[in-house]
Amino acid sequence: MAILRAVTIALVALGVWFLSNYETQPHWQNYAAKAAIDFSATRADATLGRILGPKEIPDPVSSDNNAAVRARIQKEFADIGVKTTTYKAFTCNAWRGFSFIACATVTDIIAEVVPGEGKAIVMLAHYDSVPAGPGASDDKSGVVTVLETARALKVRAAQSKHPVIAVITDGEEAGLLGANSFLQNPALKARVGVVVNVEARGTRGQSLLFQTSPGDSKLIDLYAKSVPVMATSSLYAEIYKFLPNDTDLTLFIKQGFPSFNFAFADNVRYYHTPMDTRSNLSRSTLQMHGDNMLGVVSALEQTDYASLKGGNDVYISVLGVMLPRISESLALPFAILVFLAIAGAAWLAREPMTWGGTLRAAFMPLALIVGCVLVGFITAEIAKLISGQPDPTYAYPINMRIALGFGVFAVTLLVSRMTTLRGAASSAWLWMAGFGVVTAAFLPGISPYFTFPSFIAAILLLATARTKSGWSGTVGQAALAVSALGALIVWEALVCSGETLMGLSLHELFTVPAAFGLMTLVPLLAARPMSRGGWGAVTAVFAVLSLGCAVTMGMQPAYSAVSPQRVNILYFAKGQDKPYWIAASAWKAKGTEPVPAPMQKAGFTYKEDAYGGLGMGSGYVALADDTPSFQMPSATVMSDKKSGSTRTVRIAVHGSSDTSAMLFRIPKDAKLTDFAMRGQHYDPPQDWSGDTMLECSSRDCRDLEVTLTLGSTAPLTFDFAEQRYGLPPFGDKIKTTRANTAFASQSGDGIILANEVKLP
């Protein structure tokens, strides 16, 4: 019976995982049944087809297709009776420690959706794509979400307290440039009241409210009342701080505007690739995206902006139907209260224990967490060793998912004999509540994952601690089971969303949340302990199954035609040096991931500085024999004025008529103190001492003039380069070595022609 109990508990945990995994995807199918006043993914998808055009080609900033897509978007607005204007400007945006300054001439679309007086509700999305892919999801799904929402608002013709405008920006992929140029215009910036942005980091999944502006309590209230399905958490904002991603909304939030940011992030393998196509975009996801946008904007139409001011909340959505939340200012007192309540329940249910038993009980949760993390590392290393790839889970993650599942439950069984029922229950929930106190004090956005399940457990454990049979009786076991179920629903949902965001290569996002959920099942296992032999056998079975799945994982190919490896091919030439090809991953570790075997057979070998002093990282290189020579970009020192320990330098850089972007690297030895170009001016942070890369991404960047104020009068070398998107015709042969299990991504294949300019 004890073994059956353990297997049943494992099946319950598996069932909650399946439920959580199901809930990470919207499942609505009635797109066409939507009334004219509602958002319809069917209508939005048809609009998407017209905007993309039949060929679905990329439209990076300043490209011919960029202008064509812009014209088609303006026509779609005109067809629903919405007037548009465009705003064109040159702009630069510096962020991320000043290591990168993005510049370009961009053209935004501004649409007058609903008339009114005062500051506007801004529906925000961007229409440009990366050079490697057409951007059907990122972010033309956002564009058609705005268009279909605008159509529905026009049909509803509700009396709005505010005007509603759409801002469809250009140059987001080049560095948030369209949003930056909009906000640099005082008249346009003055129109903004509140902003709702829609984005994508994949092709399917729930449309998550993953970011809000500070002081979001009233925004969360409005969201909860306005959408049919809730998918959000204050944890997302905490995680987002550590991800290498920004959206246009980042700049609006920095300017202090009340803001909502929605995005979907599943199937990230197609993000910024040629497979970000209309056919790969989930219609259910598009419907949820639109329901969120239309619901929130409609509610904002009837809301006074003053009422949106409030404090911060901590919150978590549960199965899409509940959004428990409390004020961030109350998170710590609430967490302490919950901890004390569980401590009280543990004291009421106390049992005589030796010092050794007390210590084993106290450290059981830690042993479980550490053990689960070790399972992740062991299974991952086994798979890597057999596969020979740094991420063997990329194409076929199912075996690693099963391996981790079996492994973490094996550890759960292993620690279940460390203590008694009361010791396990007290320790598990005290640790859970204790983490709630710590996170509420330092990372409050994470605290609901600990405090909300602990709150339910505190009530149930207190209510049953002094019953006749205590926690070992039927009522007490039911209390423990309900408490554990609450924790499993919260934590296994995080297991699923963690894999959605980062895959299984970052296995800690699987094992750590799983450990916190499974920790609350240990008391149920300890309540009916197995015999030592049965315990050892069942634990061994789960462990062996875990290892077996890890071995199977390693034997499968890391990449496939459906889940290709990201490998860009670049033709690189610098000065009079012999040109060569570069093959580099645009996704993993700056190109250090092994390239496909056919490329290695074609002579590609690893090189630490693959980009000849441009500071763009490592890659695999092969000599480019018998290729035509290109005219190299040139630079002229227009002036070089020294004053004491500083100098002001004006440098003009010239590329060809085929230039897609210009790169200019300012070495840290130059001690940059001021940068100016075409009316744009930036001062680096006082503590900045690194290299700075200037990337100018529009065609007019072929002729650049930069003015630099430097803190060094020593001899200096500046590297610069002309970048062209797409391989030259003679690159077709080398392109075949990439095979069908790899493709370009991000900036894609291209030509980099580099040179340098020296200052005496």
C-alpha cells in the first residue's frame, strides 16, 4: 500500500504538470464567430497576410520592403477609416552600460483611432523585423492586434474620456529607435497619457502581462477586470530584469508613463529567424493578444488617469481565473504573519524527537533542493557527453523533460525517510514560508510563489494540528494534500513557463521550482513510509529511468530541420588582409557553439577574435579563396584638436551604395567622454571604461561623421566596418555546407568589410 501511495502521489504531481502545461497555451477555436464589436483572430490573421505580402520577406529598418510594409499598414488603417501620418527622424539610443549605441533614420506611423481631448491612450507595436526573418510574430502580430483593436473600437463607437492613437514604430529591432525618436519629439511625447504595448518572443503561448510601469496596483486591478483569461505574475518583471531583452515600452516606462506590456514567448526557437512566419503563428495566441489589448484599452477609455496612480502589488494568476494579490508594502508583514502561523501549527503538532531527528527534519527541504539541482546537472552532463553538443535538448526536449521528472521524484522519495510525518510537514512549510519572508524583503515580486501557498497551508495546518489524530488522520492528511496541491499548481506552472522562456538547457528553471512543489509532498510520503527494501527499490527505479532517459537524450540529434541550429555565415574582409568566411551562432555564447559537421569538414576552425578587432566575438572561420575583391570603406580624420589631457576628434566614414549598416568601434583606451552625430549627443556614465560599439543601421549611414571627445591624447586605432545584409552570389557554395539543420538568425547572413583609422 505504501508503494501504491507513492506511485499515486507521483501520478498526481504528473497530472498537475500536464494541467499546467496545457494552461500555458490558449485553446480557443471560435475566432470566426466573433462579432464585429469583438476582436477576431481570423480577421487579424487575414490582415497579417496582406501586410506581410505573399513572399514574407524581412523588412529591417530602411530597406525597400520596410517602406512597402509601412505603406500596406497605412492602407489597412485607411480601409477602416483611420487617418495616419508618418514621422521620420534620425535618432540614436544608448543603453546597456553604454557598450552599444544604436542609430538610424526611422519612420513611425501615427494613427488617430478615437478622437478626444487631452492625453491619449497609445496602442504600441513595431513593424520592422530583424534582417534574418519576416517577423510575422515579432512584431507584425502586434501590428495586426492594434489594427483589429482599432477596427473594433471604431465599430463600438463608445464615448471615450481620452483620445486613442496607435503608434507603430520603426527600428525597434535596431535598438528601440522608433520609440526613441517619438519620445525625442516634445510635441509627440506630450500627447502620451498611458501606453499598451504588444510584443512577441516566440510564435505561440499565452499573451502574458509580463511588465507594468512602477506603481502598478491600479493597473493590475484594471487588467483583472478587463480580460477573459488572466496570465501574469509579479515574478515576470523580476525575471525580465535579468533577460537580455528590451521593448519599445522600456523607453516609455523610463519617461514615467503608466504602461502595460503584453507578449507571448513560447516556441522561442523561431524567434528572429526565417521561420517567424504567418503559418507558425498560433491563432489562439493572436486571439488572446487581441482580447488583452481590446479589453485593457476599452477599460482605459472610461478611466480617469488620476485613478491609475497607486502603489505596487505582488500577484500571481492561477489557472487563468484567479489573480490573488496584495500590496507590496504588505508583502513582508504578510509573509512574517504566515511564517508565524505555520510555526504555531508546528508547535501545536509537536512530537518528541531526538536532536538528530530534529536536524534531519530541518535540513530535509535543503537536501531536496540540492538533490534536484544535482539531478539537473548530472542528467544534462550525461546527455552532453554522449551528444557532444552544449544543448542536446534543443530539437527533442521530451527525453530530458522525462529524465528530470523521474530524477526529481527519485530525490523526493530519497529524502522522504529523513524524518517523520510531523517533522516533514513542519519543516517543508516553514522553509516555504521562510523563503516567503526573505523574498518579500529583497525580491518582493517573487514572494507570492511562497507566501500564497503557505497562507493556505497555515490555515489548514492550524485547523488540524490539534485534532484527534492530528496530521496523520484522515482530516489532517486531507489538509496536507490540499496544501500540497496549491503549491504544486503554483510551482509546476513555473516549471512549464521556465522551459517556455529558456528551454531545458537552463535546467535549474525546471529542477528548482519542481523541488519547491515536491517539497510539500514529502509529508504525505512520510505519513505511510515504505519498508526499507521497498523504498530503496522504488527510488532506484525512478533514478534508473531518469538516467536512461538522459542517455537516450544524448543519442538524439541536437538539431533538426524543424528545430535548426542558429548559424550565420558572413563574408569578412579587412583592409588588405586575405578575406575569409565566418560561421557563428547568433544565439549561443558569441559563436562558440560548434558549427554543423559539414562546415567543419569544409575547413571551418575556431577563432577567438573572428571579427578582426571589431570586438564582436568568436566564431569558426575558413579562407575565402578566389573571391572578387570589394572596395573597402574609408575614413577621414576631419579634425583632431587637443587641449591638455583631452582631444576632440571629428571622423568621417564612407561606405558603398550597398551599405545596410555601418559599425564604428571606440576602444576603451580612448576614454570616451562625449559622443555626437547628426544632432544626437550622449555622455557615457562616469564609471564607464569599456569599449563602445556604434551601429548606424539605415542606408544613409553609408556616410557618417562622428565627433568624439576623448580623455586620451595617446595614439589610437578605431576599427569600423560596412555591413551588408545577405550573402554575395559567390557565397552559394559555402551556404550549402550549413545543411538543412541550421539557419540564419538575428542579423542573418551578410558581408562585413572592415578597415581602421589611426590617430597619431
